[in-house]
Amino acid sequence: MATTSHMFMYSLTIQPPTAVTQAILGQFAGTKEQQIVTASGSKLTIHRPDPTQGKVTPLFSQDVFGIIRSLSAFRLAGSNKDYIIIGSDSGRITVIEYVPSQNRFSRIHLETFGKSGVRRVIPGQYLAVDPKGRACLIASVEKNKLVYVLNRNSQAELTISSPLEAHKPQTLVFAMTALDVGYENPIFAALEVDYSESDQDPTGQAFEEVEKLLVYYELDLGLNHVVRKWVDPVDRTSTMLFQVPGGADGPSGVLVCAEDSVTYRHSNQDAFRVPIPRRKGPTENPERKRYITAGVMHKMRGAFFFLLQTEDGDLFKLTIDMVEDDNGQLTGEVKRLKIKYFDTVPVASSLLILKSGFLYVASEAGNHDFYQFEKLGDDDEEIEFSSESFSADPSVPLEPVYFQPRSSENLNLVETINSLNPLIDSKIANLSEEDAPQIYTISGAGARSTFRTLKHGLEVSEIVDSELPSVPSAVWTTKLTRGDEFDAYIILSFANGTLVLSIGETVEEVTDTGFLSSAPTLAVQQLGEDSLIQIHPRGIRHIMVDRRVNEWPAPQHRSIVAAATNERQVAVALSSGEIVYFEMDSDGTLAEYDERRQMSGTVTCLSLGEVSEGRVRSAFLAVGCDDSTVRILSLDPDSTLENKSVQALTAAPSALNIMSMSDSSSGGTTLYLHIGLYSGVYLRTVLDEVTGELSDTRTRFLGSKPVKLFQVSVKGQTAVLALSSRPWLGYSDIQTKGFMLTPLDYVPLEWGWNFSSEQCVEGMVGIQGQNLRIFSIEKLDNNMLQQSIPLSYTPRRFLKHPEQPLFYIIESDNNVLSPSTRAKLLEDSKARTGDETVLPPEEFGYPRASGHWASCIQVVDPVHAKAVVSTIELEENEAAVSIAAVPFASQDDETFLVVGTAKDMAVNPLSSAGGYIHIYRFQEDGRELEFIHKTKVEDPPLALLGFQGRLVAGIGSLLRIYDLGMKQLLRKCHAQVVPKTIVGLQTQGSRIVVSDVRESVTYVVYKYQENVLIPFVDDSVSRWTTSTAMVDYETVAGGDKFGNIWLLRCPKKISEQADEDGSGAHLIHERGYLHGTPNRLELMIHVYTQDIPTSLHKTQLVAGGRDILVWSGFQGTIGMLVPFIGREDVDFFQNLEMQLAAQNPPLAGRDHLIYRSYYAPVKGVIDGDLCETYFLLSNDTKMMIAAELDRSVREIERKISDMRTRVAY
Amino acid sequence: MADKLRTLQNLEAMQARYVGTGHADTTKYEWVSNIVRDSYASYIGHPPMLSYMAVGMGEPREKVRAMMIEKMVRGAGNPPETQE
């Protein structure tokens, strides 16, 4: 097929992944302050922890277009800046630094060592750096280890040597760390298993006897050579290593963490072993052994300690005592290990201890936490277990030790950072009846699971909300003199008067201000040095500092309809369509310009820009007329009130605002004219500062009401507050400086104005109905608001009630005791010992036991109650696996909730004792569920769907249609349609799209007359489908477990054939092709996203936007695919992609095109994330690319931002 | 003849360098063992995939990772008896 006829989509991330693969700590800015660098998916983000406020704020985030597998920070001796090494899938080692002045990452070294991709023998999995920053070791899971020597040259630049090999074939590495050896030759420690003998021995004897070895690799700096220095067997179950401080700080060596024990090992020391304490409690299994899953070592003032975390989330403090010599000096010889319970925090993928006394927990599931240390658990009553009571020999079994978990004593939670990881399912619906739909998600694991509502918007903090005596039409604030820092008055205009309030300790009415109180006000301005003006329909009142008033009356039979002011100029429009212009004299009086300008229609709005620094006037006046035009008039003394340019609009303008804002295209600030229309449309155009030409107009629909525009100040930048049926804020993005327009999560306002007082420096004042509101916006970096509702167990699937704003969530947790078992154990324990303490599961998790399942169905009301409204726990070790709402034709189309469960399911390898299909009736508008009956099926029904008034279920590889009977479901028809296991169903008409766990999708047609299911088209590639969505009758979009998104289409002819009237005999008798169906699907698009798609939707995200494909990813990504309409845009973006990939190659050294083609060549997809990196480039590079593409920088930026804003946020 | 020798040498170099490169006498056991080990190495190396499986199993990621490397030791089970 010719490429010109092909379909193209623009793939863009709306919200980047929030799962943290690894987090590291260092002084990356070269100052004393420590920063946190996290890797999430392909994103590398640097965060600044603020010790005074106890907050973590992201500074900069970059997409490296590669898989970040390991990170490490290191510092050259004598330097005060940490560098970052990235182990990725590029087959290259990357050394980068953070440049604080530009707020960017910059690559210093990129050395190729092997093939790209994540492979068994290509290093990248493990990364260890000598604590003195002299060498690093990068290793693969099997065989390969490469050592790079890091040094500096005479210019104090970092140098990297060619790699030294330390390969050992047929050896697997479990863990790796660098030893702290001071300034002796660097040593790296690895936990290894050699499988060569086990692979040769048919009896299995050798496998049984395989040893796990602790191996020291020494880099001889003199000989430039790596040797296997020391090998010693350790506990067979060991999985982790931690570096023990050496040199002057400690004994050096490593901690080896195994099942149930932690052992100290070093080549010249004895071994010391302590057990990992187990939880005490009535519901705990005393036999269950723990593993260490995360940990951190912290050094301070000569002392050090470890915090080690088990799979339950319990933190243990481990300390090492050293032998003292006769003088009481430490000898560097280890005396004992001590371990005791510290606190419990969520299970972490990384733990970081900051020098400022904070603990950063990058959680494996759910929100990341930031804790402050209250104390270090030094003098508490926890039992300490010492290595002196235990043998260090791994073959000697350990006597178990126990501790009592308790609520936090040492750590104090100061901030949680929202994370959607793992995001298991999502739905997009507009339940709160706003302009744009919300995204509903289920995420998290175990007791930390949540149901979240995601909404596009900025968070607003309200300061004042007070009712006024009558409904005001407008509000202003003003200073009294030019030098004032804060506003002094709030002026409110009513239909028949004006009210002045003074701002002080309290806000109260003042009357002796010189303001005319008997008429409404049109504008208020602080003019010149110290005077004020009030513009009302009958004239202009100039109030001097000594309360003298100069009044300029409007001409007879005419009134003022619109006004614009700044600190030196005033322009008013009369009802006759005339514009009168005033300028302030040197003596502080307003002088009228002797000519009036007659406009063609009635003037609806005016705007004067601000007088910029060093100027005497703003050069332009913007005039909006009811003939749907905006004119720019010159205010230059030589050409006063002459036309400069005209812009035609689609409706009459309701508001204008000339404002200079920071701009990504020029790098500085640019003058913009903001235009609001009566139709609710908002436009932003660039106003040329010299010629007054208008260019680069961008349009956005804001709401159903006429738009009003106000200049406000937020977080130190000039922003525009646009009010329509909901309030919006236009501002520059903190990182890209690109213009953002985001709705405020606030009541609709009729009027707004800037507000600044001592208590609230950057606030806004607004009118809503009869209320005066003062509010501020604290954060501009997050425009997705989250509201979360806690759930009981790991959510698996959910669905929305067909009519009501309710969600039904099925949840299940493996290896967790069910509530009834827990209750029984508690009962037993109460009878025996009287112990019935129950730990809150949100903090401590549920009691675990292998083979058990805890599962439930929960009903969530996210709109009104904002909580779980009812819960049904499943009994008898059943775990819910699928859910559907099915209207049964045989029950007068009443909709029932159908839940599929699996009994005694084991995940690895997958097995179960069959499954059930439960039927529930909706009660009380769906808030309660009534159990009707359940039907046993041979395999867990992993997919359920309502289909033509009946239920279709995927049971193993069988597709089956059921009708609802009195006692159970009645089997109507079934067929084997896929090779392995059905995991998803979609339908339109009489077509069912069946997705298989590993064999992509199959289209099945149901012939009603004959009651047969006939698969007629399937795929030629096996895709391990996770989720699918029908895009149209022929096309299905899907995602797979490897992180690909694809679109498959059934050829038109085959689609028509399948729906031909008649028995379908022609379909049944058609000969299958290569053991499949007779026909094959065509691949339309294919792209690698890295994150595993968990749901796909064809939907709209903004009011008036087009249909797009929105997907959610397992690690918390929300992305979208936007179809291109014209070929022209595709060509442009393809060229841009090419230029960007060449001019700004990905940071970690992965080729962009190869990355997006990870499993299959990228097809029909433009990478929007790459295109958006254009905003982050330096001006020179931007211009270079623009020149290559034969366009202006502004044009390119406009095209890129339009792709996003037209359909999404 | 020299060409053939060079090809053979190249192949041997490849086999030494890239574990799993096959040869004319690759047995089923070797092939399956390689597939098993390659698969587990890939699961561990792709962070989303590891998390996905960890959530499925209801275990922490670190435990699943260690378990998978443990399975790499085993490969495809005991090798077949060699016939002399």
C-alpha cells in the first residue's frame, strides 16, 4: 500500500508515569543542598526537597526515550557536585550532570559497550559506583560485568576509561554493590550463582547443591586490571547486598540479606548474623519468614546505621558495634550486629535519607511519602536482637524472633506525592456535569488502593467568601500611590452605586475617599504618582491626593460605555461610538487629546497596555466593536488614534486585554492581545510592539458565557484570568514557558481582579452572584487534580452503573487472609490469650498467608458521597476476576450486575479449581447489591459482556452465551474461538471482538437464527493483549503486556461477508488459514509506549474537541492518540520528528526510532512527546530546526501546541 | 576452505560473546534453557513488566525479581541423559 493512503496518529502523554523505578540522592546542583533524581518509565526527574516546608517539588523532568533500568550518583574526589550514571537499554553507559543555571540535564559521556535492548548478557541491570567516585561497574543479569575507571583531566573535566572486562560465563548475578574501602583499590561485591554444573547434571544433584557466592572484584588501579579477589559461599536464599562504611567510618564489607536473616560479611572479618524479626499478632503466621526488599545506609558524624525494609513494610534499624581497643578507640573489627524494629512505611522501591532529616519513600504502589525523622529510635523500648545470640553459619537454623508492630514513633509523615501507580483500569465519563469529562481510575495495591477522580484544573485556595448586601457587577482593587506595595481599596460597583472598602486589619466601608458613590463604576485606576481616577457612565473623576476632584463630564446625551486605563493614559468610548483619549501631563492633570475618533460601530470594549519600564505611554489602544472587529489604534504623538491593524472575529468581542507575557518562542517577553468574545471563545494574538500588527492567533472555546479578561499575577508571573461559564487561567508553563490555559477548580465567577495585601501577596478577588471571594493559586506545576477514595484490596476491574453515577469495583488480593478467616483467628486468639489487636491495614497491610484470597465488590459514589457506599466480601477463597452489567431480555431488560470469580486460584503457574458467575440485582438505585445466584463454570470467567439481551462469557478458550434462569445461568450456545484464554470482550451489533491472553484478537460473528458463534478473522501476530477498545465497526485498538499500542482493522470485504444474511454456512465451511481463521486483520498503527496499557477509550477530553483514543498505563501514564486529518500535517510532523531526533538525540543514547519500534517497527504514529521537546530546546537549536523546516519558530510551536490543546489539556 | 574456517571462527566468536547463539547441534534442552533464561532476564529488565507481574502475584517487586533469577538457575530443568 502506498504510504500516502495510510492512517497516522499523534501519540502524546497527558500525564507521565508516576511509578518510581529507582530514586537517588545527591548534590546535583553543586551546592550543599541535596536533590532527588527519580526514574519513572522513560522520564528522568529532578526534585528539590524543601526541608523548611517539608515538601518535594519537581524542578525538571526529561524524557530520555529509553528504558531507565538503574541510576547511580557519584562524585569525583575534591569536587562538590554529583554526577549521574544511567544504565539503560541503549547498550551504552551514560554520564550526565544537572545544570542548575539552565535547569537542564546535560550529557557528559556516552560510551557504547554492547547491543541495545534489554538482554540477558548486555550490562545495564546493575550499576555500582565506588564511594570515592573512582570507578563504576555496570553488569548484566548473566555473565557480563564492565568496569569503567572515572577520573579527571587537567581541565578538571570528568574522563572515563575504556571498559575492563570481568565476565564470568554461566553465572547469574543477584545483587551488586561497591565496597567502601577508602582510598585502596576499588572493590565491587556481587552475589553470584554459577549454573554450569547444574546444566550438565541429569540427576538434578548438582542443582540441589548449587551455592550462592559472595564475590569481590577488585580493580587494580596500578595494573588497570580487574581480578576476582575473594569468593565465599553465603546463604542460598540471599538476594540483596548493602555497602557497609569503611575507611575511617567503619569496618567495610557488606550486609548480605537472605530469607529470615541479615549477615555481615567481609574478607578479613568474621561473619555475624541476625534474624529478621517476625510480626507478633493473632492473625500472623509465626512460621512465615521475611525477606529484605529495600534498605538504605546513612552515615552521620562518624556513626552509621541501616534502615532495612521487609515485604510487610516494616523498617528495621540495623547497627554494627565495633571492638574497642584498650584505650577505648574503635579498632575497625566488628563485634556484633544489632537489629530492632523502627517503624512501618509503605513497601518501597527506593528509600532515601536526606541530610536534613527526612526520609523519602518511593513506594512500589500508591503515593510516594516524605517523612521527617522525629528521632532515630535510640532510646526506646523496642527489643534489640544481637548477633551474639545467633550462629553465623547459614546451615544452622535460626531461632525465630518476634516484635510487636506499632504506629509510627520515629517518623512523621509530612507530605505525600500523588502517584497513580499501578493504574489498573480507567473510565472516562462526565458525571459532575461540567464542561469536560473526568477520568475515573482505580489504582494502588493492597490496602493502599484508591479510586481516583482526575480532573483538569488548577487548585484554588479560598481566603475569603463573604456575602454582600446586593449583587455587584464589578470589583477592582487599587493602590493609593504608585510606590505602594499592597492594595488599599476594594471598589465594588452595583447597578446604582459604588461602594469602597478599605483593606487593612479588617475590611470595612469607607466614605470619604472622593469616589462618586451614587453611580456605577466602569473603571478604577491609580494614576500618575498619587492620584486616582474613577470612570462612571457620566464622566471621569480624577481624585487628587488631597481629595480634590477634577471631573470631566461626558458630552450631552452621550454616556461612557467602555473605558481603558493605565497609570498614565485613559481612553473612553462614548455611546455614540466616539473614542476620547486622555494622557497625563507632566503636572499630573489629565489632558484630553483634541480629536475624537469615530468608530464604525458601537464600542464594546477597550484595552490599553501597561506602560512598560522607561516609557511614557503604551503605544497601542485596542478597540473592540460590535461589528465583530478589533482595531489597534496608535497612541504615538505623531499618529494619535490612527488605525494600525484590524482583526476580524467570529463574534463581537466582549473583552480585550493587552499584556506582555513570557514567551517560549522568543525566550523573553512578548506583547499579546487577549480577546474574549460574546460567544465564549477566547483568542490570543501576538501584537507586534513596533508595527502593531496582529499575528499568530490561537483560539480556544472556554464556555457558554461571554468571556471577560483580567490581568493577574500568579507565582511571580503575569497571567490572564479568563471568565466564562467557568474560570480559566492563562499562564506560562514553568518548564517549557509555553502558554497554558487551564480551568480553575472553583465556582464560576462574573468578575475578577488582582488582589494584593500583606496576608495574601498574590491573590485574586472575584464576584460570584452576591458573594465576594478572595482566593489564590498556589501551584502551577500540576494541572491534573486528584480526588481519592480508599478501597479495600487491589482493584482488578470496574464499571459504571448504566444510568447512575456509581462505580462497581472488583478487588482481590492474593496471599492475604480473607476477613472471615481473620475474624476466626482473632476469635481463637481472644479465647486463648485475650490478644485481639488489629493493626490498621492502610499502614501495615493485611495479614498474609499463601494460597489465600481476600476479595470483594465495592460500590463507590464519587460525586455525592465521595466514598464507598457498600461492600460485598466474597467467601470460600473466591477471587473476583471480571465484572459486567448485563440487561437480560428474558427479565424485561432489567440490568443485573454479573461478577466472575475464580476459586482457589494460583497465579504462578496459573491454576484454579474452576470459577463461578455471580448474579446481583441493583437495589436502591444501585447503591446496594442483592445476591441472586451463582453458576459454576469449569474455568475462571475472565471476560464478561452483555450481548443482545444475554450474557456472553469467556471461559478459558470458550466463548459462551448464557441466559438468566431462576436458579442459575442457562447455557445457550458456545464455541471455541481462540487458542488460549479469553481475557477481553467488546461488541457492536452481532460482532464480538475477543482478545486472547497471548494471541491478539479474533472477530466473532453471532448468527442469531442458527445460534452459532463463528470466528472469521484473526491476527497474524501473537499479541499478549491487556485491553482493547472498538474504534469503529471494523477497527479495534489494543494494548499488550510488552507496552505496545496497536490498531487492527478487518478488511472491508471480509467484514461485509461476515454480516451477510443467511446461515453463515459460507463462513463455517471456509477453509482456515494456517491453523487460524480464514482471514487476517490488517495492522493500522503500532507504537511502543514502554508502559503497559491497561485501558483504552475512544472519547473526547475537552468540550468541543474531537474523538480521540485515550489510554491509561500501568505505571500511571495517561496518554492519547489523536488521528491526523490531513496529509500535510503528517509530513510536517514527520520532518520535525526527524530533525528533533537528529538535533537533540535522546539523553541515554537510545535511538528514538528504534526505541519506539522496540518490538515491532513503529507504524503510522508521530511521537508527540518527542515533538514537544522542541519547547525545551535552546533558541539557536529551535531556529536551526525551523530553518530546516522552512517555517518560523512561532509557527512550529503553534502547530505543536495546537495538536495538544485542540483535543486535550 | 579458508572461508569456511573463517565462518566457523566467526560463529564461535559469536557464540562466546552472545550467550544463546545457536549452532548446528543445538539440542532442544539448550534451546529451551536459553529461551527460559532470556525471558526471565527480559521480565526483570523491563520495570513495568516486573511490576505488572508483582501486582499479579501479590508480592513485592524485589521478591519477584529474586525469584525470577532463581528460576534462571534452573533453566529448563534437568538436562536429558546423554547417550554414550
